[in-house]
Amino acid sequence: MWLTDSSIGRKFVMSISGLFLVLFLLFHASMNLTLIFSEDAYNWICEMLGANWYALIGTGVLALGVLVHFAFAIVLTYQNRKARGNDRYAVETRQEGVDWASKNMLALGIIVLGFLVLHLANFWFKMQFQELTGLKTGAFDPQNGAAYVKYLFTGLYDPAGIQEGYEFSPMANWLHPVYCILYLVWLCALWFHLSHGVWSALQTMGMSNTLWLNRIKVISIVVATIIVGMFAAVIVYYLGMFVGANCF
Amino acid sequence: MDKNINIKVRVWRQAGPKAKGYFETYELKNIFQGASFLEMMDILNEQLIAEHKDPIAFDHDCREGICGMCSMYVNGHPHGPDSAITTCQLHMRKFNDGETITVEPWRSHAFPVIKDLMVDRGAYDKIMQAGGFISVNTGGVPDANAIPIPKAKADEAMDAASCIGCGACAAACKNGSAMLFVAAKVSQLALLPQGKVEAAKRAKAMVAKMDELGFGNCTNTGACAAECPKSVSLTNIARLNREFLAAKFQD
């Protein structure tokens, strides 16, 4: 199978899975953005994307996408290190015009994946998983996602929103801004990963020439900034709310 | 103004392909900055021979930047710190008095060291043999203007054809990938009508040979194009990807 046996085939799989994840991120970021405008709208999305069959299929495909992207990244990096040989250069320099991100894609990817585990524990486990199994893994009703997000990042909550039968003990107040900062660090790594990843994917699929090479590089930065900007706006909004509630 | 400088040269010495390599530092006095880098290496070798030591083995041939034979990794750059030139075109005026210059061979799994700074770049020849050619019928010489070729295409093909196969791309690449070389060789033919006949077969055969020889997978860092002595563009890699993917989807 040429998709696994040839170098360009493997890179093609990386590109397709990567661009698929970029589309998902755009989708996810736009949904998050509703939190700033209307909590009801966010809760409507939570309801729509709960444990419905289409949401579950979507989650499965998404997980597969992440898995493929990660597995191929590991294989490619292993092969590339082998191709480099055992002897390393004594003097290593960075060439002009070569992005830092482009040489550290695996490291950035691992950072992104590491935070993803935290993110899944924070949200997926307490929302879709809760709805799926009926176990009360979180203090809030999964269909009232907005209240949970607000609680996680600011510590503010309405006691009436706590689920019946759940023993709720609020976490230390300083943890809320720490979560905000952690998510912002995560987004930084994501920005660098995307700033190279998007154009590299397009180049691997052959969509580049002397005119378009610079254009796809700009597109890459724009896409990375839009995605990270939308996610970060929500975090900054809640960080502001935390500061407003605790410092004044 | 060019003047005479005193330098130290830290050179990779390796007796043979299996031997363990090490760095050795040599002192050179009164090197004229107008001298080329290879002339400096010649002076160093004469000094070594006078001391009854083994001279440093390094590749060189035309010494005018067209053969692609010279191959040193100088101060962290293939073909030295200057841009768009080969090592033989590098001059000592790029270095300062008292400087220590580190000289290493290309380091890549597919380019094993033969001796000192000399590496075996036969892998590139094997890739060429796999598909870097066109088939033509022998007979009378056809008229040069019989096949019209747009100027832009001809220019692009010529730019790709400027690749001298020196191996700097694979040497500079953190992935040890030969994509820029293969892309240049595929592009120069794919752009012209004469190369269209075998285009699909060529892309597949050359990529397969490149993978088989143990070169890495391209991640588009762009280090190859930045270090290429002939400034071969990264866009050729996109063309190779296009050619290869099109050929595979056709199958």
C-alpha cells in the first residue's frame, strides 16, 4: 500500500489527517466562541452534541484522526532520525527562513497531545462520558455545559446548578486561573504547530508553486491565528471574569 | 581589504568507513583572505605532508561551482556560511583572524563516510538511474524549434536543472531527506514535453529508490533550499508530490 510504503504516501496521510483535525478545531473554536455571547446557545450545542449517534460517530472518527496523525508522526520521526544517521553534527545552525516550529513539530505535537489528555479529563469525561454512562462524573448536568466551563475557569457557579446526589466540594480558588494559564500555554504550542502544519500539509499535497508558496505560508499563519484566537478569547474572557470577581 | 589571517581548523578525521571518527585541530598561519576555502585546505595538507602526517581526504574537482563534487559542512552549513555557493567558491574573507573553523563531512545515513571529509554519494546516482532520464529514438537530429515550449516553463525547468547533485540538501535536512534533489531532477523533465511520456513512471521509480536507499521523509522545513548552492526552490518538492500523487491515483 503506497500510503504506508512510500515516503510521500506517509506524508500524504499526515497531511489529510492534519487538515481534518484543523477543520475540527475550527468547528470546536466557533462553538466555544458562543460562550462569550450566549450561555444558552452553548448549552443548546451541548444538548445537540451529547450522546447522540451522530456525535458519537463524530467522536470516533475524530479519535481515529488523532490516532492516525500521532502514529504516523511517531513512525516518520523514527525513520527520519534513522535516516539522519548516528553521527550528529558538532555545529548545528538554524538556516535563515527556516521556522523554529518546522523543526520541532513532534515536540509541539506531544505538548498538544499531553494537554489534550488534561482537556479530555476536564471536559469530555464530565460531559459526553457522563451522558453516555449515566454516571455522575461531574457536578453539573452535561447539558448545562456553560455553567461547568464558567465554574472551571472562574470558580463562579450557581448552587442550584449542582446535580442532585453529587457531593460537591469546590476546588481551591487559585486553581481556576492556573487552568486558564495552562490552556493558554497549550494554545501557544498549538499555534506554532499549526503555523507550520497547515502550509506543510498543502505543500505535501502538491498545492504550491512559486506564487502560492508564500500565499500558503500566510494562509497557515492566518488559520493558526483564527483558531487559537477564538479559543484564547474564551479563556481570556473567563480569566477577566475571575479577576473581576476576586480582585475588586 | 583582504589580509593575512591566522586560523585554527577543527577537522573531522576518520580513517575509513568503519573506523571511529574524531576531531583534530590544526593551526594555520598567514592565510591570505583572497584564497578560496579549498586552497586553504590544500595549504593545510601540504603542511601535514611536510610533517609526515596523513593529509585530509576531501572531494573536489572543477573548483568553479558546477561539478558538485566539493562537500564540506563548514561551521554548521553545507558549503560554508555564504549563501548560494559551493565550498570551492567560498573565500577565506568570510572568516576572521583567530577564528576556529569546524569542518565536518556530510552526515546522513545514506551518505556513509569513506574517509575524513569524503562521503559516498553514490545513492544519488542510483536514484538517477532509476528514472532520471528520457527515452529518445536515434536518427536524424530534430529541429530545435519543432516543439514549442513556453518561456516560463523553460526557465523553471532550467532552474530545476541547475541542481548539481552535491548532496547539500540531504546533508542540511534534519530528516536526512533527499526530496529537494529528487524534486529538482523530476521537475526538470516533468516541465518539458520530452519528459511527459515517462512522467508517472519516473516519479514513482525515483521516489521508490530514494525511500529504498534510506533517505528520510520530507517535513518541509526548508533547510535544503536555504542551503542549496544553486538555490533550487522548495516549490519543486510540491511538484514532485503532485507528480507522485497523480501517478498513484491513476493506478
